[in-house]
Amino acid sequence: MIINTGVIEAYQRKSLPDEQAWFYQKYGRNPSLSLQRQAVCERLCDELRFYEHFPLWNQVLILTLFPQIEKELANMEILAIIGSDQRFDGDITMHDGKTFLVVDLLNIADYTQSVKEMTYILHNQCHYQLIAHVLKKQSATAQTFQEQMAYRFFVHGLALYASWNEDYHAYVFHEPQYAKRKAKAFYMYHSAMHNLTDEQERQMFLRIIRKVELWERYPDIAGLFFVDALMREEGIESLKEYVKAGWENVAKQSMAMHEE
């Protein structure tokens, strides 16, 4: 991947991006941007430079599922910015015919005072966005409400799993502290899939789950727990088949469960 740190290099010289920069037009702008945080930006920029080769986390898992991923992402440009709307962390978008992973380093730094935690959030965000991007590229478009729910379960659940931390062997989603979250995620996912019939309510549900905090994104979280259970019970070969089958298989299984 191509690492573009031009905005951050200018910030090191205490120069701010143009207020009309395309990324501000898309992601908003924070008018109270500080000119005194060069050190943390430089530290996070150092982490971004590792993305010339991907993945950094869960290498065996990701390369097994997506053997061509580095080639697929070779022309993507990671654009490090500062000063966007404070609700923005990262996103993959097109601009002038190029694909960008845009990340706001100061917004990521604002989550914590710990540099170690900042770097975790940065890598988590980058891996999540990149894995979701690859899955979206290879997935058919979801049309109906049930299809869009299955799509989120599949794409975002798997992206969350692959990006949760640097080594999936250390995940503890099967332990008791996650039991209530798991039960609620599956209950809310299946309830919405099969009980929401009003089209306006369906569309409202889809809009809301894009904006709420992570644990309330029930289709995504149910998908995360499903992938974790699949890996623990059946292993990576079964996960490869799951990825190959795509979200359409999730939709079929959900509808079959409803019919039973």
C-alpha cells in the first residue's frame, strides 16, 4: 500500500490543511484543532508506515482466507489526516479515481492518553476497514432487509474478528464474561430479521446500527461471535468455506431457521 503522510508532515511544521480540502468536505472539520500535538502524530505515523505490507495482525489467518490480499490492496493509499469532525476515525473512499483509507490520527489519539492504546486503536481501525473492504469487493450487493442484515453479519462480523487484536488465539469470546453480550446479539439479530415487517422500521433499524456504539451493532456482533465459535469448534478450513459461501449462505440459513 501507499502511505501518504503529507498532511502530517505539514502539521509538523505547524501548517494546517486547507479548509476546503476534499477530506474535510466529506468528513467534516474540527475548527478547534490544536497546533501543539506533533509528537503523537509522528508516533502514529511511524505505525502507519508498516502498512506498506499487510496484514500486521493475524497474518496466518488473514493470508489463509485472502491469499491475494496484499496484491488487491497494492494500489490503495492510506491518507493520514488531522482536524476532521471529532466523530470520524477512519473510512475507505474513492476520490479522483483512487481508493483511499483515510484515518484521522488526532481523533484516534483523543480516545486515550496511553500511546500503547492509541497504537492499538489505530491498528484495529486499519485492519477492520481493510478486511471489510476486501469482503465487500467480493460480495454481491444486498437488496432486501434480510439480505442487508445477513450482509452485515457476514462482512462486519468477520472484519471485527480479524481486527480485534493481533492474535486470534488469545481471544476469549467463549468465556462467561461475554455470554450476555452474545445472547443479546443473536436474539436482537434474529428478532429484527424475522419480526420487523414495517419497511420504515426496517430502514430506521439499518440506519441506527450504523451509528450506535459497537456492542449495540447486533448483526455485526452476532457475526463476530459466530466466526469465533466456528474457529474454535471446526477450525480455519471451515472458516474458509464460510468465506467462500458469502453472505448469501447466511441469509439462507437465517430464513431456514425462521421457517422451522
